[in-house]
Amino acid sequence: MSMPEAPEQAWKAEVVRRLEQGDGLEFTLAQFAQTVGTTVEDQALRIFLGQAVASGAAKKIEAYRCPISSCKRVLSSAGAPYTICPHCSTDYLKEGVEPLVELFYRLVGENSRDIRWMIIVHGMNSRAKWQEEFSWQIANRLRYSAPVLIYKYGWATIDVLVRWLHRRLAKRLGERMRIAITQALASQRPSKPDIIAHSFGTYLLSLVLDDPNFEDLNFGRVITAGSIIPPDFDWDRLIASGRVEAVLNHVGAKDTAVPAAQFAIPGTGPGGRIGYLAKNAVNVCEPTFRHSDFFEPENLCAQIADGGLWHNFLTHPLEHFAPQRGFAPSRWKRAPLAVRAATRILGYALFALAAPFSWLRRQVDP
């Protein structure tokens, strides 16, 4: 039979939970006592919160509360002295009452964030179910009014073998992002969308981020899945400059497409298997996932549901974000140039043979 948890351990766990979620950081003694199953008369709890204040982990805030029973709203101390309630418009002087003084505690931490809107960049030649239902899942699972732009760059065939065609595709993506950001600002939404990118879409995103012509584009939190971005991509520079708020690299341990990318697609690398070397990147490995398993309906629902990896990354404070199966790669070295050149020459030959079929496919499904 397990021993019951000591009260102080439960109180510490509640503090950690609030810091990790960035929610409920400000509270009264009565509110915290009710949450942890005790009362305001509990002297041990008072001592516990006092120690948190003394250590700098929390602050005491003196606030005011409207004394009118039908209101009871908290009034910011910044607006004191109050003669009229800003919520119920009661004239305190006329009614002969005064605001109630109330003590609040404020944990020192970052508040949670909302997902205001996002851009999705799909993988190469993808027509998967997740594209059709992603917006619906976001609206239902995340409970936010968060517009989702799913950017489709069309069918890529010979394009993947030629760097200048990569840049052309990336330019189109960057221009579409700029239009979307301009439209978001006109709708009074933030200028920094969150990004989810998959497979070849991750590489196009990296080209946009490295292109001086798109230095005006800044992004919120970025999730890459099945990434073919090289592991040594400089995410730290982008985060330090404010171009990107944070990056989560979701890795599939059974992804066979990612390790092959550098042998067929110039400039790419196995970021979706090795991980990112950047100090500030967050790498998380799913031991059973293949290249596109992240977007299978059941997996997608799990990622964006409350408590799911993507949901937590997109909404929780980064300071306390420490997901299970997180890892930090130590090194990476590109495959020998001769090997990469040989496989790409083979790729050119195969594409040359398939060129007529590729052209016909583009006409039917551009």
C-alpha cells in the first residue's frame, strides 16, 4: 500500500503544474487552499507560500475587490484609489462603501500563450487525409479561433534535384507567407504565425528563413515533422534574432525517407532522424513513427489535444517545457560527396526516363 503524499509535496506539485502550463499563476490564499484541499487557516500552507515569496519564486500583490455582492470583481491596484467600480459602475462614495483590500500571490513565471493562427507546409506530392481535416481538428481540439493556411506548392518531380528550382519554390512560399501576414495584420492578428512543416516542406521553410529577401518575415513557434533540414541548420541564430520564437523537431525513429534525402535532394539532411544540433532546438523522438505517421488521424488528434506534445509546445511556457523522449544529438557529418553525387546522377537518369509521365501528371493535377 502506497504512503499518502505529504501536504508540502502536493503543494510543490501544484506550483510546478501551474508554472509548466503557465496558467493560474496569480491566486489568493483561499483559491490555492481550495485547489490543494485545505483551508486558509492552515498555518503550514501560509508558511509554504511565505517561503516561496522569500525565495523569489513568488510575489505578494495587494489588490482590491469590489464590495458589491453582485459584482465582487478584482480591481487592479494600479487604478487605486477607486471611487467608482469600472465593472458595475457603482459609485462607492454615494453608496458609502470602500473597495475590499485583498492579498494575492503571483508565481514568477511565463503565462501560457494562445494560438492565433498558423501556416502548414505539407510534404512532397502529399494528398494525405490530414490536409482535409487539419483545420477542423484545430478548431475542435485546440478550442481557439485559429485560422489555418495550408500551403500547397503542387507536385514536385524533377524540382527536387535542382537547387535553383528549390529556390523558386521557396520564393513562392515566402511570397504567400508575406501576403498571409499582411492579411493577418489587417484582421488585427499577430504578425507571427505558428508553423507546422512536413518533409520537403521543412526544407522549403529553411530556404525562406535563410533568404535575405524574406528577412522581414518572423514566425512564432515552429514544428517540423519528418524534417529533411540538415541537423546543423542554425536555429540558434534565428531564435536569437527573433525570426523564430522556438522550434520543435518531431522525429520518427522508423522514418526511412529522411535518411535517404541527402542522397537525392541537394542541400537537405536527416534532421528528422538525427535531430537538430542547435542548443535551443527541442528534439523529440517517437519510437514507432514512420515518415508520415505524425498526421495519421489518431496521432494528429493526440498531438493537438490538451496535454499532447504539439499542444503543449504551442501553448505552454518554454522555460518549463521538457517533453518525454526529448534528446540532444551531439554530432553529425554529411555523407561523402562522391556517394551523394553518384546517387543524384542516378536520380537524374530515372527522372529523365519518367519525364513524359511527370509532364502528363502536371497537366492533369497541377
